[in-house]
Amino acid sequence: QVQLVESGGGLVQPGGSLRLSCAADKDIFSFDVLGWYRQAPGKQREVVALITPGGDENYADSVKGRFTISRDSAKNTVILQMNSLHPEDTAVYLCYGTRIALAYWGQGTQVTVSS
């Protein structure tokens, strides 16, 4: 079993920044991919950013240039730095990982962008 635990969500004004963290209970380099999805009310879950063990990064077009995914190997953590936030970024953000052909999800953290 794998556990992914998110932290760092909250309320921020448009144009502001937030930093999300996802702590894994397994070596993050043992995952085939790690990253973030989000789900807004009434909308489908969508990928935000993913990173591979080799460091390849992929971003949704809507967040390119504003969000950055990174890793802190010492803390077994994947980080999503979100800048220039828009109201449409409001969603529950979920950590996601695949390992040995199985997919794992965190419980989610709420991000609300509003004035």
C-alpha cells in the first residue's frame, strides 16, 4: 500500500501564489510518475502537472508558465509551486502517483482563488 498526503492548500487572491506538497511513504523515485490533478465543482478531473523519475515534466496548457512541479528527495515530497493564480484555478488538487502498475491518489487539498 502507498500513501500520498497533500498539504498547502487554502484561500488566495487572484494573482497570488500557493505551494502544495505531497508526501509519499515510499521513495519518490520508485514511482513511474508523480504529480497533480485537480477537480473543480461540476467538472471532470484533469491533469495539472506530472514528473517522471528522470525529471521529465508535463503541464496542462492552462498552467504552463505559472505552475512548476519539483521534487524534494530528502523529504520524499513532490511540490507544486503555483504562481499568478486565477479564479479558474479553484479546485480540489489531488496528488497522484503510479507504482508497479497501480495508481494511487491523495485525499486532496482545496485551493480557492477569490478576492
